[in-house]
Amino acid sequence: MPRFSIDDFVYNIQKIGLLFKTVNQIKLKQFKTIGGKRNVTG
């Protein structure tokens, strides 16, 4: 069984946090472009 390491835990937390941040930025960009297109057409 692998020994639990605080460093690994912190590293995984940071990695997951970065992933969520990236996903949120992508969603925000998509939302902005969709909103912009909607405003132009409407």
C-alpha cells in the first residue's frame, strides 16, 4: 500500500484547483461568445 504523503495530497489539490479554474475560464469564454452572437443577431 502506498504511504500517504501530505506533499502528494497538496499537489493533487492544486492540480484539481487548476483544472477547475481552466474549465471555468473556457466556460466563461464560450458564454461570452454565445452572448455576443446573441446580442448581434437579436
